[in-house]
Amino acid sequence: MNIQVIIPLVIFLVAIFAIGFIASKQMNSSGGFLQEYFLGGRELGGFVLAMTMVATYGSASSFLGGPGTAYTVGFGWILLAMTQVVTGYFVLLILGKKFAILGRKYNAVTMIDFLKARYNSPTVAILSAIAIIIFLFSAMTAQWVGGGRLIESLTGLEYTTALFIFAISVLVYVTIGGFRAVALTDAVQGAIMVVGTLILLIGVIIAGGGVPAIMQDLLNENPRLVTPFGADGTLSAAYVSSFWILVGVGVVGLPQMAVRAMSYKSSRAMHRALVIGTIVTGFIMLNMHLIGIFARPIMPGITVGDKVIPLIALEVLPPWLAGIVLAAPMAAIMSTVDSLLLLVSSAIVKDVYLNFIKPEATERRVKQISVGVTGILGIIVFLLAIQPPDLLIFLNLFAFGGLEAAFIWPVVLGLYWKYGNKYGALLSMITGIVSYIAIHFYNSSYGNLFGVHTVTLPVLLSLIAYIIGSLAIQRKAFRF
Amino acid sequence: MPANKQASTDGYKPDPRFKIAHKEALIGVGLAIFNFIWWFGFAYGLGSRPPEEYTYIFGLPDWFFYSCVIGFILMCALVIFITKFVLKEVPLDADPIDFNETIEEESQKS
């Protein structure tokens, strides 16, 4: 591997490291250590809020897997990817000011704090904590593996060494800097993603001889590549549309997104984040997936989807520029991983330890436990990622859709429907997770039920469960 | 302390800021529905023709250009418009008494 590619990557890692370190120095504990460590003291401004949402959400799949699939499937997959523009405004508008106000009223630091106060039920809290710890822990490990593999393929280092570099860079700033460090590094990583994708898109268009020439090549190869139905014509409108739930509106139910919706300073910050978030999400998704499909005529015959972006970057750009561009997928993985690490840590410290084990712990003790748990979690993830157990890979399949099906209604209807109660919430969460796993197995052996993505039915079923559970048992209006 | 517990059983009044919040959440739903219809309509309305009949705008197939490129730009414009002219700035503190009183006075006048 070319040394010119590695230098920008090293500079990137050092810069992220430095920013995380500086952020950790800024921690002030006027509002209490927990608020500061897990929520950045609710002080995020508009730009950082938007970037941390986009960066947390955009992961290895947006930068490697997604464009790789667009390469194989064609424009139909970009159509699918563009359903994600909705997350830019939907999460913040739906959870909105009410979530931010109630979060302050209930003194909530995590999404589970909110659920616990809203439903006045320790059972809801413990069930949510278990779901978050299991699913997000697996998701995090999968992303670490992705990060390690990416460094491995870019630098030629051995996988374990690559993983170690990745782990150390993330672990240090998350452990010492908490949410503020995560949000600030996310902002820088988000900016790198924007610049990196733009440079690469321009590079690919030039290498392909302009958009019309690329399009002609695609048409000559297989006209279906430019239709919405995929290279083999099997991408149905119903299936693509069901991604509006999985990667669009359902994202409201993801704890790592919800917690950000109570971290902002003022409604002005939220308004700015709405605009910036929408523009940046759409820009990144459109660019990355266009790069994927435009790469096809330039470098035909790539079989491993995840390699399309690294290979095309090295092909069309000078090495030093490729290094800068390839920091973007790296940034995407890091910014997802750091948020998940902190979230799982908050679920353990705040939602399990302080709620159930030792509510009277002193501030000093809480501080030690938070930093300790975050650090230990990171080390466990690192060890597991060296040789990921099958169970983790398996659980990771449910992490995204399963959490959405579990939490979307307890959070959204908990905010807006006064008759929602703990019975509805519990029934909805259990129905969501169980039916997600059941339908996953059905779909993988018999093909997609009703031709839509696995997430669709569990989200509907958990809605019905929420309403039935709330109305059938103890119908009583809640006072916010 | 959760502030909502201060209200007694008879004198309970929901926080007037929630009225604003509810309206803005509905705007979010409205935006998403509009976004979906635009996206779906152009993609499958224009895209279902045989590829030989497609026209190309800036080199991109027409269905894709309207659905995903124009659709995206349009959503950005809508979000900018809404945040500038429709969304209201409210304090987010647990108990902003002054602000709530002003809202109530305004709503009584109207």
C-alpha cells in the first residue's frame, strides 16, 4: 500500500484524537457529571447537533455497503438510499420540542430515563435497557470489525493491528471526553464525509468522461441499470418503499438518535440543525450512491461490494487525495461506533446501576463507574471483534430494525398520546422484537412476506399492541 | 423535581408550549408524506416506461432527476421555509413561567 495514502489517514486519526482530548478538557460539571458525560450538558448548537445526528446515523453501510450495492443493482438502489433524506428533518421535528422540554422536566439523561418517567414503570426501563445493551452491543462490534477491515485493506496492516489502532483512537476520546467529545469529533467527521464524497464524485465523473458518457456505457451494458427496478428487474416498488420505514421514519425509534434530540441548547439550535441535517444527509447519500453506480463502467467486474469505494478512490484520484477521501468511510464508522459505545455505557451506568443497584451512589463514584464502564466495554468489544462470535453477528441482524420496532411507539405515542401507558409500552416492545425475529426467519426461508422489508410488519404489529395494551388495561389520561 | 407534579388534580393545565410542539410534529408528518408522494410518484410514474423512452437531464434519467435530485432540493427548500416562517422559538427549560403566561395571555385575547 502506498505511503501517500496512509499519511492523510494518520493525520486524520491524530486530529480526531486531539479534538476529543480538547473536548474532554472543556467538561464542566455545573449541571452534574451524568448530564455532562452522557449528554454534553444539553449544550449542543445547531451545527454540531446536525452533524452528530448525520454522522451517528451514517455508518459503514452508507459509505461502503450501500454504494457497493448501487454498483451492482443500479439506479434503483440510489432511489432506495434517498429515502434517508427524511431522517434529516423527521427525527427532530417528531420528537421535537416536547421531547426536549420533557427531558429537562424529568431530568432525563437517556431515552430510558424518559420512558421510565413517562410510564412510571421500572419494568419498562429494565426491558429497554436489556434490549439496548444486547442489540447495540452487537451492532457496535460489527462496526468495529468493519473499521478494522477498512484499515487493514487500506494500509496492508494485519487485521488485529488495524483493529487495535482503530480501537485505541476511539476508546481514548470517548472514555475521557464523553458525549461532548463524541459530538465534536462527529462534527469534524461529518465535515470530512461531505468533502470526501464531493471530491470522489467529481473524480469519478471526470474519469468516466462525463455523466452522459457514463450513462451510455450503463445503457449499453444493461438498460435495466438505469430503471428503478434493479439490474435483474426484481426490485419491486413495495420493497423499495418499505425502506421508508427502516431507514426513514423508523429511525425516530433508535435510542442513539433519540438521545440526541434532547441534547440541544435551544430551539434556535434545533431549527438550524433541521436545515443543516436535511441538506447534509441528502448530499452525502446522493453523492455516495452515485459514485457507486458511476464506478461500474470505469472499473467493471468488482465482486465484493464493500471494496468498490476504496478501489475506485485509488483508481481515479492521486494517492494523497485518495487518502483524504478514504478518511470519510473511516469517519463514518468511527462516528457511529463512538456514539454506540457511549449509549451502551449510559444504559449500564444510568439505567441499570443507578436505577436498580445503587441509587445513592456519590458523584465521585458515578464518575469512576462511568469512565470505568466505558473503558471496559471498549476493551470487551475489541477482544470480541478480533474473532467475532457467531451469536454477535446474528444479533447484529436485528439491531437496527428490532430496536425500531421495539421503541418507535413507546417513544412517539408516549410523547403525543395521553392514554398510552406502561401496559401498552411493554406489549409493544415485546411484540416488536419477537415478531421482528420471527418474520426475519420466515423471510430468509420463504422470501419476503408481502414483498416488503422485514421491519414493516413488526412496526405495524407493535402499533396495534401499543393501542390495545393501553386501552384494554387501565385506561387513564396521562398528565405530562 | 418533575414540575408537572406541582399541578393539583383540579387545576391541571397542560404546558402551553406543548400546543406549539404538537403542531410542529404534525408539520413533520406532513413533510414526510409529501416527500414520499413526490419521491414515489416521479420514480415509478416516469420510471415505469421502457428505458428507451427515458429522457436525460444533466445526463441523469428523468425519473431519477425529478424524484431524487429535484425532490431533495425541494425538501431542503421546504425545510428552510418552515424553520424560518412557521416554527416558533420557545424556551426549553423545565418551568419557564414568564413565557407560559405570555402565551396564555395571547391565546385569551384571540
